Amino acid sequence: MIRKLFTLVIAAYLAGCSAPGTVPRMPNSANGPVSGVTPDAGAVCKPTPKTATNLFAANDLSSHVLEFSPPYKSAPKMLASVQYAVAVAFDSKKNLFVTQTGTNSVLEFKAPYTGKPIAETKAAFQAAYGIALDAHNNLFVADLRGNQVVELAPPYTGKPKIAITKGIGSPDGLAFDTKCDLFVTNQSTNTVTEYAPPYTNAPIATIGSGYLNGPTGLAFSNNKLYVDSFYTDEMQVFAAPYTGAPVQTIVTGSGTEPYGIAFDPKQNLFVGLYGMSEIFEYASPYKGKPLTTITKGLTLPAGIAFGP
């Protein structure tokens, strides 16, 4: 009954009703040197090697960010207090960014990520959801109800540098590949769109048509694109150039409602299950039962990310 209620609330939100704390959507981040400029077309994004093993989760219902340490069985640390936290990401200075849907803003925290934020970015969002940071620490925010993705340069307090609108339909999750191309999940069209720098032109590819229903989180691993399909309780995996049929379907189970995706340094796959208030960990090749089920402290987990 509760899961059915969540689904109804989700549908109402996408129809235009404002209800903080309903279904959140997730970003991913790519880290690199700080410069405050947009990469040129054809630039190669080389993120900082992934060595972090602590898992951070936007815990939507409890309005907190949680930090889990390996092997993820103990109770998590309760970090920043956020009004309906739905997405988490890190910059190259190890600052934590969190989407706060209660105020349609993005909060920035310094380690140890407790206490008050050091900055709050609003930029007149209608519904701030997914976030990602590019190779130069520019902040990208998916404005789900505003049908745009906005880019802001550090310190993120001025006017947006650009607004991406072409091919956008209720944007949710964000991720960058190694070429600095930006990938966006679109709720209203059930697709992923790919944009080349400077991102203001029409998308260079549309991915997942006919295979996704409620795409939320997305992430890359070994040159493959992993996308959550919220309403079908599964993840679809696409091989480069990503425009064909999925090469793998990972079924998380009835009513799980997968939302966030993250990979640890060993390329184990972690997926936040909004409908079950759990996080599954899968070992490669991501078939069969999960390696670990994380449950402690979770109430509607949304975006997840690995950080310091």
C-alpha cells in the first residue's frame, strides 16, 4: 500500500503538483582541477582516480545525508541536515554538494560535512534535482519542472553560465563521460540525451527509447552506461556509442524502484532502492543476488556517491 502511494505521489508531482519529499532524482559527478571554465569540444575529461570507499546517500525522508563505511553493515554517520535531500556529489576539493528540494537549492558543505553549509545556490530553480560537477568544478543542476539543465561557475553565487533546453524533458540524473559529454535522464520522454561541450546545441544522441520507464540515476563503468529504470525495477546497460539496444538488464526486484547508481574503486555496483529503503551492492558481472544489502538508517534513499 505504501509503495502504491509513493507511485501516485510521483505521478502527481510530474503532472505539476509541488510535493517536497516525493520521488527524488540523482546525479553523478566527475572531478578534476578547478578553473571555472567550460571544456572545449573534444576535450578529454580525466577524473581523479577513484579511491574513496565511503558511501554517501541522500536520505530523502529523514532529510539527512548519511555516510557508510566498508563493509557497510554498521549504522551510518548522520551528516548534513537537508530539507529532502535527493542528490549528492563531490568537487575536486572534497566539498560535498547536496540538492535540497525543500528550498529548490543546492547546498555546499566542507568536511566533515556537518553543521551549516558554506554556500547555497538557488538560481531560480523550479525543481532542483540531479547535480554533477565537470572536470573544472562547474556545477550542473537538473531543473526538473523548469525543463532545463543549468550550469554555474564557482563560487556558484552568480547568474548561470548557460541553460540547456534543447531536447530536455523533465531532466533528472546527470553524468559526464571521459570526453566531457554530458548525459541527462529525461522523465517525460523516457530517454537519455547526450550533449557535447558547450552543451547548448541539440543533443548529439538520444538513448534508451523504448527501453526505459522513469529513468533516474545514471553512471559509467568500463565505457558502459548504466541507467536506472524506476518504474520497471531494473537497470539498463548500454555499450558505446549507447544508441543501440541494452546489452544487459539488471533486475532489482518488484517494488524496489531503483534510483541512484555509483561504482566503488573495485567497480562493484551500488544502487539505491527508493521503494525498499535499501542499497544493493553487486559484484561484476552484476548478475544474480546482491553481494550486500545495506539497510541501516535508510528511509527512501535517493542519490548516492562515493567520497572521502
